[in-house]
Amino acid sequence: GGSAGGGGGTQTFHFGGPGGSSGFPNGMFGGMPGFTPGGGPASGGVGGDYANFDLNEILRQMMGGVPNMGAGNSFGGMGSGQGFGNDFDAYASQFGGGGQGMRQRSRRQRQPNGNSGGKEYTRPVYCSLEDICKGCTKKLKVSFPLSGEKIYTIHIRSGWKEGTKIKFPSSRTTNDHGMEVEFPPITFVVKEKRHPFLRREGNDLHWRCKLTEQQAKKGAKLKLPLPDGSTLEVSSEKGTRSGEQLRVEGKGMPTKTGKGDVVIDFVVES
């Protein structure tokens, strides 16, 4: 024992060889205070294979020269019941505030945040442009893994946009078996359904209108059904070309102060 096997391969160390030697140069504690290279006692030691040594000093050297944290907590003091807990906390403080601080943070991280299992639920609520333009009420049934099913009533307000959030706090109720159950908080997010021919940009509504060459040359009468249930009637100008726009003010999506516009984007097909 005591030799490292192989050249260039994995090194294997054997401990506790004849004569108290080890795989470490000068013994396992070679060069440490209180030990001689042969494993015998240092001057003033107690004899045998072990010698008095100061754990603070060993840790100081292993940690790259951290100052001695004081006497009274050396390895020889373990009989007093202190062990090396205080010294460990002192050295651990070099890595983030001390052992006690790390234990306190660990306990805080394990505390629940108050809702059922700490899970946050989010569900989409799909709305057409007609729903958002006029406002409506939707009822959605949601199934929770532990609590069961609950129906939520959502009032969609006129003019809401994609991404609007409706939040419901946690609630308690009694199920069909007479047991009290808790439903966790849930957030519904408005998602706009794709419209067959209208595209919403902010509060404006865009319509891609295709014209034949003859219609573009002479002008055409156009009728456009709008989400509020009305019909917009306009005429294109003579000589309309692809890429031109016609903006009709006050016919778009409702806002707090009025309505957006309808924008007609012309495309002339050849």
C-alpha cells in the first residue's frame, strides 16, 4: 500500500499501509501542525500514532489562510460538548453568511406560499371580435386535481384586448359528499379568435379588399359587416391601385373615449 497505481490512468490510493503510511506524501497529515512526516508525535505530544493538534489551524491551512477563529473549539475540545460547530459556522461564513444563516434560509425556502400546493393556475378564455366589441358573459368549467370541478362566470367588457387578465382568488365550498374543499387562485387570459375577414390592430379593424382591374378602374360599392352588428357601406375611388388604403373613422373597436377606425387595404388582382 501507499503507492499510486498506473501511469496516466486513474490513480488509486490505499490508506493504512504498514508502518502507518498512506497514499499521501509524508502521511495523511504530513506537513500539518502537530504531526511529523513519519506519523509520529510532535514534540510535546502524547506519544503513540497520534499527537495533539489544533483543528482551527488545520482548517485555516485547508481554506487558504483564513485567520484563526479563536481557541477553545479545537479537536481536543470535543469532550466539552462544543465539537467544532462554532468553528464550522465561522468557516462557512466565508461562503454566504455562516452555517446558521444557511440553515435559516433553507427553512424559509420550504415554507408554503399559502395557496393549495403553491400551484398557480392559468386558463385562456377565447373571445370573438363580436364578443369583445359588444361585451358578453362566459361560463367556464375548470377541473382541479384535488378539489374537483368549479364553474367560473366571466364578464367580458366591451373593448378588452388580447392578454387582458381576469383573476379569481382562492375559495372554499362544500362538495356533494359534505366535505369542505378549497379551490386555488386562478387567472383567465383573454385570447382573440381569428376573424374570417377582419384583423384587429390596437383599436382599428383592417379589411383586405380585393378588386378586379375593372372595379379598380371604375370604382366599386363595398359593404362590410362589422362586429357591432352594423354594416359599413363605402365606395372605392376610380383608379384605385394595390397598396392604397381607405380609412373610415369611428367604425372600429370601442374605447373609453369612442371608437377606433376601419382601414380598408386594397389589392387589385390582375
